[in-house]
Amino acid sequence: MADRRRTPLDLEEIEPQLCTLDLQRQILRQTPFFAGLPPAEIDRISLHFSERGYQPGETVYLAGEPATRLYVVAVGKVKLVRPTPAGQNVLLDILTPGDFFGSLATLGDREYPNTAEAQTACCLLSVDADQFAEILRAYPTVALATLEIVAERLRDAHEVIEHLSAHPVEARLAATLLKLADRLGEESEHGLLIQMPLSRQDLAEMTGTTTETASRVLSEFRRAGLIRSGRRWVAITDPAGLAKFAEAHAVR
């Protein structure tokens, strides 16, 4: 029990104010909008972006508010949550440096379809509609990339809906852990450690279930030797076994 109470996560303190201009340009080069542009062009584009720090739990925007800004994570982590008609929140994703979120009318959204909240202390870059339109006019390659990104967003949204509606919770939770491990996993003495604080409520919201059900399924995974876990951390000890479990429980 004591081992499960001690966290193996690397909980380094993040200073949002350390979002330097060099870091901002480096992060913008990682986004799909501007990939491939010369450094000099990135430097000019960065002048259109502003930066702001957020504390853990602080709301960036709420679902249903007018979609007026596009954001890029420079430092820290942000979670995206979508409320359902039944009043339940579905945790769509955990975003890390280089990931973008938010929306604009240019991207097909008049309102934000989800709520964005700082998972950790973070620094975010953002651009408003007018500034982004100016970028699109100046850089045709960015405009083409934007069309592809909008199409990809639609595909991803359909996949999330299908995943939540078609598969049992055991398959959803196994697939979610594997997805998180693919993005945030680090080898450790406990296994493939998902390097972020991860509560049972977070996992419940990501899989469209209750906290109690998520806890029960995690206990099943532990007994089967697929994972190790503790207070706000999960490590996958048998990725292949967990993948087989997800596949076996998926609805055909």
C-alpha cells in the first residue's frame, strides 16, 4: 500500500513565465500549421501570437463560448473536456507542448465545442481570428494545412463518438491507457509509466463512465498483471497483453 501512495511521477515545478521568445518560436515550428516554413517566416508569424501563463485547474475557455482564439501549448499540459447532454463530462484529450486547441470560425466553429482547463501550470500561445486570417493571406501553405487540419478534426471527432458508443468500458479504458502511454509513456521500474498525474475521475471522463467503474476495471487490470497503479499514477506492465485485452473486448 505504501508503494502505491508514493508517486513515481516526475512532478517538476513549471514556471509559466519562462515561456521565452525562443521557446515560442520553437513550439510554433512543431505545430502542423507551420511545419516546413523557414525559421525567418516562423519568426514573423510568432509576432502575431500572444502568451499567457495559467495555474493548475484554471479554465482557459468554456464549451459554448464564442470561438475567438486558437491556442498552442508551449509549457505544461492542458485537458479538453466535452459536456454531454446527460450532464456528464468526457475528457477528450490531454495536450502537451506543441499541441494546438481552441478554434475560430475559420476552422469551422462559431463556438468552442469543448472546455479547456490547465492540467498543470502552463504557458499558452494564442492568436485571434484577425491575426490568423492575416497569416493565412500571407502564407498559402498554411491555408492548405488548415484545410487538412479541419478534415482531420472531423475524423477524430467521429472516432471518439464511435469509440464511446460502440465498445464496453473495459475496452475503452484499455485503449485509453495505451493511447496515453504512446504519447506520454516513459520506461521506469514500474513499467511504462504514463508521465502525468492521472486520477480515477480523469480516466472515467476519458472513457465515458463513472469513477467507481473506472476504479473497478483498473483493479481487474492490476490483478491480471497488465498495469501497476497508485494515487494519481498508472504504469503499463504488459502493453501487448493490454492491447490484446482491448481487442478481445471490442465490439465487432
